[in-house]
Amino acid sequence: MRIPENQIDQIRNSASIVDIISGYIQLKKRGRNFIGLCPFHQEKTPSFVVSDEKQIFRCFGCGAGGNVFKFLMDYKSISFVEAVEEIAEHLGITINYESAPIEQQSELEAYYDLNVFAARFFSDQLLKNDNGEVAREYLKKRNIKPSTQKIFGLGFAPFNRNAFLNHAIENKIDLQKAKQLGLIDSNDKGEYYDKFRGRIIFPIFSPNGRVIAFGGRIFSGEENAAKYLNSPESLVYSKRKTLYGLFHSKEEIRKLDRAILVEGYIDLISLYQAGVKNVVASSGTSLTEEQVQLLSRFTKNIYVLFDADSAGVKAAVRSIEILLKQNFEVKIIALPKGEDPDSFINKNSKEEFEEKISNAINFLEFLTQQYEIQGYFKEAATTSTAIRQIVRILSFLNDELKRNLYIKSIAKKFGLREKLIETELNNFLQNQNTNQKTISSTSRTININSEKLNLKTEDKVDNPFEKEIIRLLFSGNERIITHILDNVDVDNFTNENFKALAMIVEESFNEGKYSPAYIIDKIENDDLKNFILDISLSEHSISKNWDDLSTDGKIEKDTYEYAVETVKNYQIFRIEEEIKRNNKIIEESKDELLHLELLKRNKELNEDRISILNLKLKNEFGWDGD
């Protein structure tokens, strides 16, 4: 079934892009157009423009743009067909679908259909097949009822190497598409085999209820196998834009105007089964801006409920910052030590869980508790470090009244003058505003002028220190990995393969897993997996120009100090390359205003570079760590 082109035209022409977008973000009239804060990236000065006349939108900060369908697709992480159907429903237009041969279906629809085909196969294996008894017994032990299994479409992937493959061949399924969706794979001889084997299958749904991917959990105790295996990114699935369980929980979230965020599939399912239905899961990935933006459509109140272990605490702390940036009201639910949401709800009643919700603490209390547990408040030096970190998190709040109230709380708790806390906060706010203004204005100007200057993406120089950072991320050293992830934004990597690898490490690390053997198992691309194995097991220099690029080659390799030095070299190289790019624009452009902006930016970059170099020199005369 497909939507006729003439109806797509009718729906597009009948819709007002201003009315549709105004339902999600606040727009203000300015001249002939409307402006607002872009929903696709963080900004404080509006750069998002909507034209009622032309029925298009454009963000001059991040570059997002298109028609009303594109807005909904990006904002809601849905397909083109879903966007058309949603707007048609909003307008009261009835769609008259028409049949089309499978070969004429859009590629997206073919992928959706294939996922539904696979979901039915896995479900039948669990509910109807004798071989699924072992999986049914496992779910019974986990107290997941058959009715709940059906609600979430749970399934079972048989241990047989070719169970799904044979079923797909019998039904004339496109095996290449099945491979692209991660349902099957092939060996060096080109022979296909099932990717999911001997696992409980968790279908992952779009917010509108379409199957977009799968998660598979091992349950038989097989050694050397990853606990979870997930579908790869595809045309219908983006991990960063997906929250597990949102399709089932969105109405309850709207009704209660609050969401509970957990980590795993079973945590969510157990809570839902117990009657706690306003719950979503990040599914093992670190919380992303895209996921938070998606959730903001339903509520701005969130309760973070992660495992009561060190990994869960780290994940909670990382989540708080990104939630505050999106203006969420954040509270943290504390569970007894050693418990997770699944174990707690199975041992206790819904009422006892709701009591935990009522006792949830705000992010300020949570951060203070964690620093106290870690012993930060025993000495003046570490106390000041902890307070500054708390104030830094506070700086992400956009509500000035809330910030002032929290300033009073911090001052009272630690016996400090409010003015002192306010000064620290203003320092952080000033740095944020400077960085945001510079990034926003520079990116806009360069985007506008890049065609005239003939600047191409090829002009972007790979950072030669990225490779060494990747190698260090696979070192298995928790302290080294922590330092890198705390000081390097992997989204800024110029090499896309390195970026993908770093994100895999980051996701695993947030789960408390940093063993190279575990992380390498999660890499689905064989070439990348082989690359990591090569650089992990043999000596590789960062580049042939290492001695020229590095300001200090005397630090012993693979130590924490070496990792710190590598990160600094990486930061300096990025700064120097940005200065070079700015200078090139200045040379080739006749725009005097642009010259002034870039010269000011270069001055700031040079100050940052000198600051890093001074710290490097200080370390040469007596390394004292950080």
C-alpha cells in the first residue's frame, strides 16, 4: 500500500507550516517570517526561520531545513509516510491508499515491512514453537508474563544458525536488505547466516508504533558472547534518536506529565507490567540530545532511575547535564544498593515504588550526595572542586529565577556568601555565552560565504592525534578512558570511522564496561574491528610527524600522563587548524565584518592555546596529575 502522489500534494498544500511547527516550538513574527529557537541544536539566540509564504524552514545555525514533512521527520524521528499520515490526520484528510507491487514500494517501506516480517517470525518462535520453551522458561523466571510478552512483541531467535535465513528464503525476502538491517550476516565466502541466535528478542518501535530495529539478549550463559546484540543504524533506525518503550508509554507520560528514565529493556518491561507505565529506556546508550528532544514532546518532567552501582551513578550524572540544557525538571530516584528497577519492582509493591518516586531528590541534592560519598568534602581543595562542578552543572539552567534559588541553597549548605557562588556561576555563563555566540555567528557566516570562497570539505584536515586517542580508548584503563571522554567531544572527530569507534566505547563505558574484549565484540563492521585489533596489539605511532607535532615526546607511552598529553596535543592541533581556516577565509574574503569576527575568534583561540601550552610546560617541570 502507498499514498498517491496527488494526495501527498494535497496534504502538503493544505498544511500551514507555521501552524504545524508552532505546535512544537514557540515562534514569533518578525517581518515577513517567523523566528524561534532551533529544536535541532542548542542555542540562546534564535536562528530558526519559518516562511509562511514559501512553506519552508531553515536554521542558520545548524543548517536544518526543508518543508513541513521534513520538519516532522527530523523532529519526531519518523518516516516520510508517517509524517504525511500525521499531517493528514491533523487536517482531517482521509488518505485513499493504493496497492503497488512490492518492487514499486519505496525503499523505506520495504525496510519497515521486512522488520515486521522478522518480528512475526521471532514472536512465533517464542509463543508457538517447541524450541521456544527454553526462552519461555527464562522469561517466566524473570516474572515477565505472557500477556506482557505480547504487548511488547517479545520473541525468540533460535540457536539454529539458519532458522531465520531459511524462513526468509522460503518467503523470497531480499537477503541484501535483510543484511543491511542486521537480521543476517555473511562470512568470507559470502555465505549468509542468522545474526541473532539463541537470544530473547526485543523489537524496537518508532513513536508511531512501527518496528524499526531489534535488541537481542543472551540468556543461556554462553561464554564469549556479548550480553546484548542490537540492530545496526539503518534508513529506518537511528540509535541516538530512539527511546525504547516510548510508543507504549507516551500516553501515560502525557497524562501524568512526567517520565521515568531507566537503562534497559527488562527494567522498563518489569515496571510497565507492575503498573508503572510512564517509563522509557535509553537502551544501554548514553542519553543523547536527540532522545531528550524527542521526550520533550510529551513532558518536561523526568525522573532518572539508573542502577544503584558506580556505572549507574556515572550515567545519571552525564544525563543530568543534557536534560538541564533542554529545560527539563530533573529528579533522581534512589534505589537500595545492589538493586536495579527490575529487581526492586519484583521484590516490592507498586506502592513501595511510588514511595521511592515521592522521595526523589533534585539534581543538586544528588550531586552533593555523590561528592560526599566520594569524600570530596573532607579537605578544602577537593571541596572547592566539588562546589565548582555543581555550579558548572547549574549553569546549564536557562531559568534565572531557578538559578538564584539554587545559589541560595548552595550558599546555605556550604556556609558561603551567595555573591561568591554567583560570581562562579557568572564565569561559567560568560564562557558558555562566548562559545555559543562564536560558534553560532562563525558557522552562519562561513555557511553563507563558503560558496563565494570556494571552500570545500576537503580543506578540513584530519587531526593526527585522533588515531592515538582511539587506541587509548581501547586500552582498558578506566582512568585513561575517563579522562579522554571528559575532555574530548567525540562528535568533533574529523575521521568518521574514529568517531563511530569512540561512540561505541562511550556507550560501553556508560554501562560500566571498558574491557577491550567486550567493546571490540560490539563493533559490527569487520574492517573497523580488524583495525582496532591491529592498533591494540602492535606498536603504532600517532603519525610520521609525531616529533614535530608533539611538544613533549619524553612521557612514557600508555600511562595516564601520556593520555593527558595526547589529549592536550589533540586540543592544540584543533585550535591551530581552526586559526588556519579562519586566516584563509580572511585572505580570500572582502567582507570586513567577517574579518573582525574571525580576528576576534583567533584571539580567543590563541589565548586557549597559550593556556594549554602553559599547563604543558608546568607539567614538564613536575607532573602532578589532575
